[in-house]
Amino acid sequence: MMHPRPLATNQAEGMQKAVKRKATTDEQSSQLKRRQIARERWNILIETIHGQRTSQTQQSVVSVRRFQSYGLLQTQKIKTPECENETEDASWYQYSCHSFPNLSLIVRHLSETIKPSDLLGFNNTGNVCVWPSEEVMTYYCLQNHDKFADANVIEVGGGMTCLAGMAVATCSKASRVVLTDGNEQSISNLRHIIGQNKTGGTSLSARMLRWGPTLVDQDLKEQFDIVLCADCLFFDEGRKHLVQTLHSLLKPKGEAWIFAPSRHKTFYMFTDLAKNFFDEEQPEVYDTTVWRLHKQLQASSEVYDENLHFPLFVRLIKGDPTNDSRDTTPESR
């Protein structure tokens, strides 16, 4: 004789099946969304290469550029400097900051039309625009300009503008600032920008720097007190190499200031790697103004996505080998 199963057991099994169905549905929905995003990204890329931009791609929810700025910096288009011929390929802007009147940067932006040849070689993600992470890092550097007194500073992966590095060079008493990127077009543009800005007594230069398993050039090795880096963590293959590069550039007790959004946990993937070689500090509220704007946008903006837009901050501190018994040399691993 068969006995009916207890009601509680039936309910539990029903709940388990419902959870499994929901998980399957969520995964299918996630996969569909990823495929849709990939298609739309290709459409945006194709239109950018051809110098076109339809209303559909302008309004596409796929583009992280739908949120462009926290409004911490102000820009005004200015005339092309006399030393440069008028061209459709570049425009010049003056950057200022209401809360830091000393900032007055002259910055050259290239057009958003990308030639296919420009896509070859090293990553050129930062070539077109100033991302929110770079904007926030620039503001943070201005608010903490006293930290750069007599320091040697380098910005890595700074794209076409290295805005934070330029702000440090023109608004602090840093001894030396080096602007770097892995793209030749970026370096050319940075040299145009350097030529239009005054730095007082700070030495300012731009040069190529690509991350990789090999050591940095000898003249850069352990030369810097502070390394600046914004939004450079999204490529899986690049995070380990970035850790190696930061470690090679920094003096003992030097610091790397890293700003980047979580972007599907890639920020935490990087910090998990870095903690093996650096001491880490991750303040959640690293600036009260930035935090206030972040909370306001969370509550009021339909296009603001914390995962893609809000820059998290980690300070990496390189140990002094004379006082640290750990093997903290990433190149040896």
C-alpha cells in the first residue's frame, strides 16, 4: 500500500523546482542580453569607423557613454592654437573646476571617427573621450594636490588626454610628471597638449609604455612615488601585467592610485591579484562630493549604472624590501 508523501516534502520539492526554473530563465535571459549587447557594440564600432552615428546607436543602452560626466569639471571649446592648422580631426577645449580655480587646462580632443588602422596593435580604448573614472581621478588629485609636493608621478594608460597627470603637472608642486599610454596616436596627442600648457617648475613629458611580462625601461624602474591609473582593468589578460608594471615603476613605499568601476567584478579581480604584492586601502567614501553625486544619480538617473560608472578606489602601497620578509616581486612569479 502506497502512502501519500508528506505535504511539507511536496512543497519543498516544488520550491526547489521553481528556483531551478527561475535560475534557468535568468541564465537564458542573461545570455540573450549579452548577445544583443555584442551585436549593438559591433554596430556602434562600424558606424564610428565610417564616421556615422544613427539615432538608434546614439540612444543605445549598450554604450557605457550614455552617462558621460559627474559634472566635476567644466569644458569650453576654444579656438585652435596658432601653432596648429585648422583641421576637422581635432578640437581644443579649456578644462576648469569650480572648486579648484587654479585649474585651467588646454586639451586637444580628436574626432570620434576612428580609422581602421588605428584599431590595430595596442588597446586604444582611451583614445576618444574622457571617462568618468578619469574625471573623478582628476578631481581627487586636485583635492589632494598637496600629496604631490616634490614627488615623481606617472600616469599609466592615460589615453589621449592623461587629464589627471596634466592636472598634477599644472596645479601641484610635483617634481616630475610622466604621461604614458600604449598607443602611438595617444602619445602624439599628449605632446600637442603639453605644448599648450605651463607647468611652473614641474618636469613634464609623454612617452609610450605598454604593459607586459617584460620589465619596464631601466630609466623608469623604481623611479616614482605615485602612479595614477583610471579605468584600465577590464581586459582579463592585462590585469596581471598591470600589477607587474605598477610594482616595477614604484619606489619602495610608493603608492598606486587606481580608479575603476566594478564592471562585473573586474575591479575586485585586479585587487585580488594586487594584494599579493602590495598593501591595499579601499575606502568606500574616498571623497564626500563624489559620494554625494553618486547617491544622487542612483536615486534620479535612469542611465546611471553603478556597475559601469561609479569609480571604486584602491590605494596600493609598495612595501620596503628591507622591512618586508615576503616575496612581493610579481616578476618572479
